[in-house]
Amino acid sequence: MIRFYEEEKIFMLQTKDTTYAFENLKGYLRSLYFGKRIDKLIDLPKMPFYISDNLSRFALDVYKYKNEFVGSGSAFYSDETLKVTFADGVRDLELLYLKHTINDNELVVTLKDKFYSVEVDVIYKVYYDVNIIDRSCVVRNTGTEPFTIENVASASVQIPYADEYYVTYMGSAWQNEFEIQKSKITKAAVVAESKAGYSVATNAPYFAVDDGTATESYGNVWFGALQWSGNWRISAVKNDMRETSITAGINSFDFTYVLNGGESFEAPILSCGFTDKGHGQASRNLHDYQRLTTKATYWKDKPIPILYNSWTAFEFDINEEQLCKLAERAADLGVELFVVDDGWFKGRVDDKAGLGDWVVDENKFPHGLNYLINKVNDLGLMFGIWIEPEMVNPDSDLYRAHPDWIINFPTRETFISRNQYVLNLAREDVYQYIENAMDNLLDKHNIGYLKFDMNRLITQAGWPEEENQQKLWYDYVKNFYRLLDHINEKHPKLLIENCAHGGGRADLAMTKWCARVNRSDNQDPVDMIHLHEGFTYLNLPRSAGGAGHISKRAIYKKESPMSFKAHAGMLGSLGISLDLNNVTEEEFNEVKSYVAFFKKIRNTVQMGDIYRLKSLRDSQYALYEYVSKDKKEAVLFMFGPSIPYRYCFPHIKLQGLNPDYTYEYDGGRRKTGYGLETVGMDTGVHIVGNLDSKVIVFKAVEE
Ligand code: DGJ
């Protein structure tokens, strides 16, 4: 997996299909190659053509370009990986090779400044089977004098030379998350970032680079996702030698971190990879990586339960009697998990009070929460609940007792959003309070699912009691992860849904603890079909959740048939939020049939591989295909928001099947996997008119 060629001073990292190589050139780590797998050292590219072998004349260029880790200073003007200011005011860093260790799938190359007591571990972890390499770094102060980190990225990734590259990223908005964007990479950097304290709905920490020709199933794609839920920055830029590099990590916006002697700083992981099979394969590699590295191991091989959630139908207007009745109806539908969303705690009649106290509202729940939970459990359903632990309403006992616990600058008015402030989770007392509140809720109730919400940006990022208060951005996130680890260790069977007013914190780090994600609060089915495309670039398709795919809430008065909503919901983890006591018997039975149908196809959808065959971005219809890992079953979703009259469908070609298997579909039609991939599916199955959808199941059969 990892080899060091002593004589040539070359490090070569192999995954199943890719090679990543760099050399130690006079102490500098210079990238040689990242791409399709090569096995022989002689096949590695040598010096770029523009650099003569005469190192003395061009020495600066050789050292300066294509660095794996760029210390700020000297003549390094490309995006730096690390910038520090030393106690004497010097801000020049020259990091040179000190040593390296190889341990199974991990390589650590330690760099050291020529003069100052700073060491950096440049870390590579190879995930061979899933073709992903994790990069990160640890900065150490090995001296006694403190120094200040002003900027630290996780890694600089060098893309092999080519004339032209484009970067794909998500440039979106609340309710319109995961919108796929593509920009040409020029000498003016393309920067995607968050400065809002969390990874943010307007962007997701993800990138993919290609030469402009890559499609879902074709072309070279270099891609990566940052495992960080706070401020982040990913830049793509070409240097004056027209070489392209990506630098990804914590955003230097308003950031400094003082490292005292003996202390170290750990940067987040950047998981990156290469494929020559287009964006679809890039996604599938990231999905397999998530399956491999999840901390929510209990849910790893289990389907996500179909849920009923109170939010879309009732918002804050919930009570014990109404929920008990709803639970009975939900059980009758075949739902497996009953979720009480926002509104269960004291003071919460709207969004103005109660956040932070987490005391059950006894007017709404006169017998306490356990009464409802027992009822739900007796019906054979799991019970789930909503919480937003990082927040506090000014109208709460917590805020009255500890106004200093919020993130604030004493001389500035703290911006209030949705009537709430953000608690300073970086503080140990705040952390302990929140951990205790979570323990209180989870230890005393049989809760199987937690909707972990977060509904506002961090502003006025002050921590008045702390001397080095800019560390807040980092320590907040570290304590947030500590909290998730704590919950996960204590309650390993708990299913956690990652929610930040929709997909606002849906980054790769969160996938470790959260098997379900609120992809978006926008649950209009046509919008969902758009959202799912960008969402699955990064996230496991099965994690695509939310409160109610089948609900009666029509966004902007866009109405759609129940079947269309249900099919869109089935692309991930189906959720229902209807007032089940106010639907017709016909509607109830219709929803019941979707629940039953989803259970039949769920294994393939949730455990299989996704192929995004057609996108609404460039077509009249969308096609999503899922193939089980053993390739014995495939499920094809067809969506036509508006198919023109007499539209002639081509033979739809499937992907990812076993060419030697014979598949049966559509009530008896048969074709081999080879036939379905090369000739395509017979077009007996159509979608027509407005808001039509079909789900076709392909099963491998004996001939
Ligand atoms: C925002 C979430 O995205 C919604 O689904 C819902 O849980 C509300 N918060 C509740 O306040």
C-alpha cells in the first residue's frame, strides 16, 4: 500500500485503482503524481518539461511548485498550508523533511523548520479498497516559547499537469442545498468556504476537479471532502506554471490559535481520491468510504426505519392525546419510527422560548414523555425526539442564569436569529451543561432516534473571558464532536439525524455519527429530485432524510401527486408528516401501499450503489438507479416533472449490472445485464405528462 524508495527518495501510495506519489527533493515534499494506478517507478513523471535538470539555476522553481505541504514564507506564494507567527515576530516558515514512519496503511512525514521549534506531521492514510486517501496534519510546538497559528489547512493537493481544469462544488442556499456548480480554474482562485461557524447550507466542503469533459460515467475526476463542520475553505488555483492545486482546510477567517510549548494542533481530515470513471464513481467511492469509517456501526448494515414526524403537519402545536392517536395511525401505516419534533418542552408554543432548558412541557404532556414513549413502543414503533442543544432562547431559565454563556462581544448587541443565541460550546462549563442535558434526556427515556438540529449562524464570535478568544471557532467544533462521541459511546444503537435547518451541516465529518441527514427542509418532490443529485455527490444516498417527504405542505403552492412525493422520498430514507386523522381513507391506504412497497425495495436503495443516470439539469426527466452490492437487484426511479406530449423516450441504458445475469422487470420482460447496459430497457414503461413517476424493479432470475 505504501512504499518508500530509499535511493530515489520517492513515496508511492497505492489504492486498488490509484497511485499517489511524491518525492523528498532536498527536504521539500514535491508531488509527482496522483491518478490512475501505475506500479512501476519508471512510469512516474519526471521533472516537468519547463524545469531543466540544472537545479542550481532553477532551484527556486523546483522547490516552490507542487508542494505537498506549503509553509508560508520564503518564496512560496501559492496558497499556504501553514502560516505561523513566532514569539519574536518572525513570520517565515521553512519546513524541511526530518523523518518518516510507515505503519500499515498510514504514512507520517515529519517536517521541521530550519530554525524554530515547530514540527509538522504530514499524514496520509490509505483506504485501499475504496480508493480514498485521507490527508491531514498535526502542528507541534517542540520548544518553550508560544507561537501563533494564523492559517492551517489540512493539505495541499496537486493535480497533474493539464491545460485546462474545472472545479465542481456546491454553491447553494437554505432550502436549495447541494446545488452543483462548475467553474473554470484560472490564476484567479476559485474559493468555496464557510465563515458562519458551521459547515453551512450555502456550501458543502466538497470539490471535484476535471478537464471539463467528465460526465457521470466517464472521465478523470480528482475529488475530496473535508471532515470539518466549522469554518472551512477550499481553493482551486493555477500557478504561473499553469499547475493546478487544491488547498483545503479550516478557514483562516478570524482565526488564530496560540500553541504553547509542548502543545499540538490537529487539522481536520481531507478525504480525497481519483477515478477515471466520472463523477458517479467518485461518489460511490466516497459512499463506500463512509460505510467503512462510520462510528454509527449499529446502523451500518441495517435499513433506516421509515419515520413519521410531527413537524410538517403540526409544527409546535403538539400534545400527548393527539400524538397518541397519531402513533396508532402511523403504526397502521406500517411506519417503524415515530418522531416528536420541536415543541415538546416547556415554553415552546412558538419559536420564542424554552430552548436551553429542555424541561418537558407538562401542559402538553401531562403524564410525562415516558407515557407517550411506552405507547409508541407498545405499538411496535421506535420513539424519536428533536433537540437543538447548542442554542438558547433569551426567554429561558438557562439564559437568565448564565447570560455570559452565549457567544458574544460585551460591547456589541448579539444578533438574534429565530429568537435564539448560540451557546459557547467551546467553554467547558457549557459543554458539561449540554452533555448533562443530553444524558438526562437519553438516559431517562427509551429514545431510539435523535433529530439533532442547529438553526442559526454564529455571529459576534466573542469569548470575552478567554485571552486567545479566536480559538473559539476551532474549540467549538472539537467539543461538538466530543459531544457526538459521548452520545454515540453511551447509546450505540441511537439513530442520529443530522439537521441544521435542513442540510446546513451535511459535511463528511457528520456522516460518522449520523446515519440520517435532513437533506433539506424543502420537500417539494421536484426540488428533492434536484437536491438528491448534489446531496449524493458527497452523502450516502440512504441517509437522505427529512421530516416529511409525504406531507401536504406545498412549497410556493406547488402541488404534486402523492405518488410523486412518495417516489421522491424513496430515493433515500422515507419520511411521512401528514395529519393522519385528517386524511381520507383512500389517501391513507395509498400512503400505506407506498410504505409497503418501499420496504420491498429498501435494501437495494439503502445498501446498494447509486447511478445518477439522468439529471433534470440537462434533461426533461430524471433517472436514479440503485444496484444491490451482489448485483441481483436493481431499482430504477423515473421522474418526469413535465414531459412534452409525444416525447419519445430512448431505450434507457442501465449501469452497474452483472452482464451475465438475466434480469426480469416490468411484469415479465427479460434482458441480460449486458443487454440492459448496451441496448437498454425496452420502452414499454413510460412516464407521461406532468409530475409522473415510475419505479421499476429488476431482479436477477435463472434463465
Ligand atoms: C428546522 C428543521 O430543519 C425542521 O425540520 C424542524 O425540525 C424545525 N427546525 C423545528 O424547529
